[in-house]
Amino acid sequence: MIRAHLATFPARRAILADTIRSIAPQVDRLFLCLNDYDAIPAWLDGFANLHPMIPESDLKDIGKFAFVPQDDDLIFTIDDDILYPPDYVERTLRQAEAFDLSRSVVGYQANRWTFKKAQGRHGWKTFMFFKPCSRAERVDILGTGTACMMGRAMPRLGDLAGAEGFVDIRFANWQMDQGRAFWVLPRGADDLRRNLPEDLKATSLFHTVATSGRADLRAETRALLDRIGSRD
């Protein structure tokens, strides 16, 4: 089975349908975590393969992982502020054939810890999902808004507890502990498109969590850098 997993929250109501329309026809089932919703919106009934749920507490981005797959399922974790091209699933799976998905996770948004000559120090090289990438490269973080993995390679909620708001870092730590590699895939310009209006940018986890300087986020990032150093 090909599945897509998505988490959202009420502030993103206006853009949610765009994302669902772009991805639902490409998968067998679309699992939707409705954080902080009081009720499941009636318009979602228009998507026959959509399976929504409201969690007991706000899971934020780890809500993508609130649904348990079978080991051989193919999982696409997605975000509510991205528009996916009509051939996104087919093209991703075709490119993923170059990798063993029992030992690898692939995607389009990524970061790699690298030495930057201009600054004379290490730092993050970022691969933005909406910019071209000419070849597949091994990376240290994959954004879970554009990731593809086997069901057996998907962490469960218990593995991610405490990482609400910075699931990508915990996801990287967990996958590294499992011995899996991350690969960013090639794509052209505008293959994937941003869909976050200016008035909603303040709702992004980048603004609310990533730049907050929170101690738990710093500790998770430090743990990842220690793993990278140990691997190298």
C-alpha cells in the first residue's frame, strides 16, 4: 500500500485543501492528523481515501507518525504548506529504486553538516525542496514534509515523544541509530511548490520552534552532531 501521512492545525484551514488535492489522487490512503480541531470538517468526506483523526493532545509535526503502517507499505510524509506535482509519488518511487529503502530514507528537503571554506568552520548546507538539485547526495537530516520510507523504517509516536515541533531532528537521530542513510533526490526548479501565504508565515514551526533557542531543541541537535562526528 502507498500511504501519505499529514499533520495540520486550524490556522492552516485555508491551504489544507490545496495540499490534499495535490497528493490524494496519487496514494491509496491519506492519513490526516487534525491537531487542535474540535470536529472533523465535513468537506473532508469528499476524499474517499482520506482517514482523518483528532488526537487527544496537540502532537504538532509528530502527528504524521500517529498512524501505524505495515512493514511493506510505502510511506510519504507530507506538509500542509507544500503543493505536490501530479507525478510526485511515481517519480519519487522511480528514483528510490536506486536505494535500498529498508536501509535508506529519501526525500527532497535536507541538510548536511559540512565544512564551509568561506567561513572556515563547519555548518549546515541546506537543500531546499523548491530549488533544483542535480544529483542524489547523502545528507544528515531529511525534512519530513518531503520524505519517503518503508513502513518498517517509520518510527512510532513513542520514539518521537518530546520532539513535538522539531520532529526532523529526532527523526534523524532515530534513523541513524537504526543504521539507515538519508538521501536527497534530484529535481528541477518548481517541481514542488511552497504554498504558505505571507499572513501564515508566523505559524510555521521555523518561527515558533526552530528559532526559539529552546533547550530541548538544542540538546536534540547536539545529540545529532555527536552521532555525525562518531560516524565520521
